[in-house]
Amino acid sequence: MTDQTSKPNGSTYPFISKAQIAERIETDADFARQCILIIQDRHQRRLAGTAHGPRCGWMSSHASLGPRLAGLVAANEARPEDFKKAITLVARYTKQLAAHFRAEQLQQNPSLAAVADRFGVLPQGFASGAAVSGTTETVATAGSAAPVAPVVPDPPPAESDRTAAYTTDQLVERVIGLLEDNDGLRTEEIAQSLGVSTKELLDPIQVLVLEGRIARRGKARGVRNYLK
């Protein structure tokens, strides 16, 4: 996935989003095939112990159907009805696919790491600067896995520094970028992930609601923010 490697301006989300992936799966058969094989590869690597996490590969409810359909697709033996089933299935894995393509872009263009970090979507274990001590982890793409040094998070900035750090427009885009991969977060969780205060998010959240880009569901402190 190399069509989004242009240099970002720091406030623009540079990675392919879950919504964009879902749209391309429905309209681009070659891309849909690529996504099916990516999820199958992640599934196989998890089973082999080279990739970790319950959200790596097919869900348990798809552990039989997913590999079977992926096998037909890989062998170019999928009937139209099989391919349609596979497309419907893989469309439920846009979060994994977004993480895969983001990691792929970061490996191809490490300078994007700073932007990913600002949006709160830097993969665990990825560092674009000098190596740091600690146990290495893996940022994996289909068919390959490269060890990288773990990130040592910066200390949170002082309240006075945070207030002046971002404009409302920048925070709007950062919130969207975070929700692309972590939909349904509470405002407090968004603030914590972005390193800002909940007060600083009042205007950005209001802008996103008024523009119809997010919906807020729940009551009192249980209100969560969802992309529309």
C-alpha cells in the first residue's frame, strides 16, 4: 500500500482510514483480494506464534470459513459467490487492515512516525529515531516481520504548554485519526491518548458533532464518541 506516502503537513492524517479501506474493498476487486490475503497471513502468523494478539487474523467465529475462502482466493479458484462471501467477511476487519497498512507506510517512510505519534496511532515498538534499550517487538506487514526498538513515551507536557500546542483544527483532525482506530472512546480516553485536557477537547468535539463527523452516545460520564 503505497498511494499515501506524500509528506503530511503535521495536521493532516496521512494514513488510509478504515472508511477508505471499506470503500475500496467494495469497489476494487484486486484490493479486496489483497486484504483477504493480508488477514489470512496475519492469522497464519498468529497460529505459528510469530504474531500476537486476539485481533490478529480471523476471529474465532471465522476460524474455519476465513481460511477456506482465503485459500480459494489465493489459488484463484474462488467462484463469484465465494469471492462475494470473502469480501463481506474481510470488510469486518478494517481496523486490522488499517493497522497493517499504517505499519507498512511507516516502514517505507519512517519520517511518518512523528505524525503517527501526534495522532496517537504510532505502533507499539516503532521508533524512528535512535534505538533505545529494552525488549524489541515487531511491526509486521504481510509476509514479513521486522524487529524494531520499543518507544519510550515522552512525559506529558505541562498544562500551559498543552493549551498552546494545538489549534482547534489540529485537534479535530487528531481526534478523527484516533477514532479511526479506536472508535467509541470516551472524551477522557481521547484526552489521555492525545496528551491534552478534556477542556481542550470541548471545541473540537463540538465542531465534529456540528459537522456530522461524529456521534455521541451514552449518558453522563459514559458518553462515547463514534465516527459517522
